Amino acid sequence: LLEKPFGAGQLADVMDRLLASGSGRGGNALEQRLEGLPLTQRERSLVMSVLHGQSNRQIATVLDQNEQSVKNALTAIYSKLGVKGRSELFHALFPL
């Protein structure tokens, strides 16, 4: 179980375990779960960054955008998926 507050290291450990458990099913389990969501490719990419433990600032740096733009995009994604934030997003994709 992953509860707030959690660190990037804790999230990465859980992600590694989940991805390892799904690797024998013919592909990346995370990508398979994301394919079923009503998201654009760009939104999926943002979700992947979040699930890999990157902060808004880190994502903004990689995308060469400002941090507020990333925050706004993530807020729209959370709304679209009916979750309130990173923790709920994680649990929606990987119910434990």
C-alpha cells in the first residue's frame, strides 16, 4: 500500500514491483493500462512521468515548459480520470 506522503523512491520501488509482476503477460503492464484510458499520447506521457516519480518541475524541465503549464495539464488529466491527485491516479491504475 502506498500512502501519502510518499517519496519518489517509494513510488519507484512500487512501480518496479508492479512492472516486474506484469512483464510475463506480453508487454509493459503500465503501458497496457494506459492504453485503455481516454487520454491523448501527450497525456499518457505526462502520466508516465508522474508514475515514475518525477515532480512537476522535473517534468517541465524535460518538456521545456514552465511548471505551471505542467500543473495545469496534470489537473486536467486528473479531472478527466476522476482522481484528485498523484496518489489516487496511482491507485486507479494499480488497485492494491
